Amino acid sequence: MKNPDSAAEVFLHLTIGSRGVAIGQLKKGEELIEQRQEVTRPVSFGDNSATSPRDEILKLRKAVESVTRDIKKVLGELTRQQKDSEQDKAKRQAADVLESHIIALNDSHFFGQIERSIQESKVSAKDAVNSAFQSLKKLFSNAQSYSRDFDDLRKSLLEYLGWSRTQFETKIPLVVIVKDLSAHMVARFARMNISGIVAISSSQNSHEMILCRAMGIPALFGKKINLDSVRQTDEPVEGILDANAGYLILNPSSETLQRYKKPARNVLEKRNIQLKSMVPDLELLANINYSTELKNLPISLFSGIGLYRSEFMFLEETNHARLAQGKFYRRLLSAMPEKPPVIRLFDFTSDKVFTDLHFARNKMGPLGVRSIRYLQKKPEVLYEQLNCILKEHKKNGMRAKILIPMLSFVEELSFVMKILEQVVHEQKTMQPEIGVMIESRAAVDIMPFLNEQVDFYSVGTNDLLQYLLAIGRDEPEVSGRLNSLHESFLVAMQQILHNAQKIPVSICGESSSEPAIFPLLIALGYRRFSISPSRAAMVSAMLAKLTLAKCKKYLQEMRKLRKISDREVLAKTFIEEEFGDLNLVL
């Protein structure tokens, strides 16, 4: 095996999909699963033909039965063992995903159309399946999880319809890197000796990441991976996947390997972890996706819940989540009773829309009918959500704060306020504090018009950055160019504080915990950071070493540099000098 010290150690910061740590050889995932080769040739159904439409239809039906059987086998594995409640929750979510695949395979109308295509157009089962699923994938092109699922089912069916395949077998631990991960691919990796998975294209609540969490496979995702870095040579590359801290480490040094191979001490197991900050008046708040995260929240570290992504309840309660909203808000309000949580209104996008919403997913592109625009189209959904929040708010004598996502117009705030006032009047309760997410240039510029009605702001740096730079974070070809060190981002962050005119502002995006960016935001004047609980120990450790003077000097030096490449060099030097190996804290 390659000597880890013979090549430079590289740390890539990626997004956590499924927590855990994996050590193994890096390999392209496509080389592990069954290798497919499609043979395209015209099919003729004549008197002397070896096949016929009837034969092709029978082959199709057998393929559907085989894929259904494979899915049911994985479902059976998901229902066995496991006593950990959080993983049980993930397993139920994964089971729901796979059951939806079975429902799709049992769709008599859709497969009836495929059979008619075989019969009437005289095409092979392979061609008919390919054509039908490609059309379906195109229809749902703006809903990536669904589009990927359909493509996955298509490939699974085609394997049973004659694609050639060879099975890769391994007995050594592997960390696989996959360009387009799918739920079925995760299920296959689980049967091999796979230690961890890195997906170039995915999302936190995609079906494949849900399945990774259910099967206990550590996983990261992000566009910063160059597949050429895992090219197969005579001396394989070793890697460490740290899905607790969010790092993929290429060519780890002997020292790094030794540290990771020792039993890890998870700092977050101690709920009494203390915040030791040398920066005055600094607060950490918690970002919450799932109610199960509340159980082990280090409450002495956080001064409150800075963001509850309410749309994630649809992944916890897949059946009629809208009708069960109350219990989620109840858990949230009781987690830190003296500290009102910030509840973001449903932020539905093409990757976060669910069946009981009855809305066309293909209208929900990143710049389409999403977030507040969706709620304007469906005011009854907003009324229902506000009604549930305020009921729990009133019933338990606890207060919540309401956060409006993706706002770009003053009229959007007026729309929410009108429905909120109606609910407040009907329930005879006090109006909660109202906040607005700043996620676009438009939102930054209209802040002076919003200040009279707004109690607080929360900056969503993930979306703000992509819209400032006009680079889609879900576009594999360009997303690697997204960089929070860009001057446009720093200027916008500075302007937000100026436009807020002393109204409280917090940051809830990834920048809140990025070692290169976090000190710059402190230097600009930010003091409220809402972060993922999984990053709490790392941020706390950084704060124990940072001073305001260091942060201001770092910002001053950064703004002298014009090129991003030069800024990245400065950031790397700063991190090494100030934080050492704090990325290994978790």
C-alpha cells in the first residue's frame, strides 16, 4: 500500500450526510458495483425472429418482479436488529423511500404504457423501459431526488433485461467516491465491505443519504472532489472519511492515521460542554433538522435554538405530517423552555417537497415557486402552520419566534403578517417575534424597508453566496467555485449589519462554522452564530483560541488580496497557525 507520508495530506471540507468515521482505500464507486454495458441494436419482430412482443413483455414483467424482490430484501434487512432510536428513525425513513419504489413498480398504468409501446411500436423491453423512464426523469428534472430515483429504477430493470455485468468483490475496507449516488447503489454497497461513501452530487435529505443513515454507513457529499484524485494505480490511495467533523482526508499522514485509529472520544456526549470564548458577547445557537437531535443537545453550550427547519418534519412523519405538526413544535418548545426557539416557516424546494402537499414538483426550481412563494400559492398551508405553532405557543405558555425564508419583496412580509394577525386574533394570544432570512441581494437591499416590522434577521449564507456569485450550488460543473472568501460575500455581510440598524442579526448557514470564514464574520461584527450541533465542539475549540484582535487582523490582511487563490493561501496559513488540527476534535 502507498506510504501515507509519500504524498501531501489533503483535507477536503464536505457536507455531512450520515455521521461516523471510515478509514480505507479510496475507490470510484462505479467500479465496485455491477459494471453495465448497454448493447444498442435494432430489434425486429418477424416470423423468423427469435423473440416477439409477447416474449419482451414477459421479460419486462420478470424484471419488475426481480427488482421488487431485491428491494424487499433490503426492506427486510432494515427491519431487523438496531436498538438505537435515532437510527431506528432513519430506518423507518429509508423504508418509506424503498416502499415508494415498490409502489412505482406496481403502477399498472405506467407499466401498461410500456407494454403497449412494446406491442404497438415493436420495440424491445429494454428500449421501451429506457424511453419511458427517461421521459419520467425529464419531467421531474427539477426534483433531483425523484429524478435520481427514477433513473435508479430504470438501471435496475435494465440489468435484468440484458445489460452485461460483472461483480466486484473485496475483502479490504474501502471508502467509495461516487458521482451520482442512488438509494439502490447504497443498498448494494452495504452488502460489500464498504466503510464509507462520498457522493459528489447529493443533498442532506436525499433518499440515498436517508438510506446511508439507516444502514449506519458514514457519508459525506459535496462538489469539491476530483475523481482523478482516486484514479486506480498500482499503489492505492488511502483516505479517512470523518463524517462527524465533515472532512475527507486524502493521503493521511502516519500521525493522522494513528489518531483516527485510536478509539474516538466524542466531545458531544457530554451535555455540559462549556463555551469558552475570548470574544465578548458571542452567542452560539443550534440548528435543528430533526426532533431527535434535541435529545443530546449540549444545552449549556447553546443560548437557544437559532433555526428549526420545519419542513424536515415531513421526513420524520411521512404520513400526514401537516396534521401532526403540533407534536414537533411541542418538543421544540419544551427543549429549552426559557429560550424561545426560531421556527422557520416551511422552506419547500424541489428537493424538499413531499407527497401530501399536492403541488407540481417541476415548478419548484431554485428560482421557481419555492419557500415563501410556495406559501403564497398555498396560503392554507401557511395558515395551518401558524395556527399549530401558536396553539402550542399558547397552550404551554412558551414563546416561539417565526422566521420567513427566501423573502425578496416587502409584499411577501405583508402577506405573512396579514395571516399571522388573523391567527393571533382568532386564538387571542400574543404575536410572536417575526424574523426574515437574508438569502439574496434583493433581501439585503430592502432591509431598511422591513425594519419597522421585523424583530430579527437570520442570514442564510448558503443561498446568499450562490445568488451573489450566480453559481448554482447544485451544479457539478461550477459549484466548486463557490467560495465565502469572495469579496462580494464579505461586502454583503458587512452591508447586512449596516442595514439592520441595530436589529439583532444571526448567521445560520455553513459559514457559521467554517474555520476560514468564522473569524472574518466575527471581525465584521457578527456575534450570534447558529450552527449544527455536530460542529459545536469544533466551534467551541476555535473560540477558545480566537481573540477579537486576531480576527480583525485576519480580515485586514484578507481584504488586501484580490485573487481568491491568494485568499485561500492566507486562510490555510491562518487555520494552521491558530487552530492546528481542531478539525479532528470530533
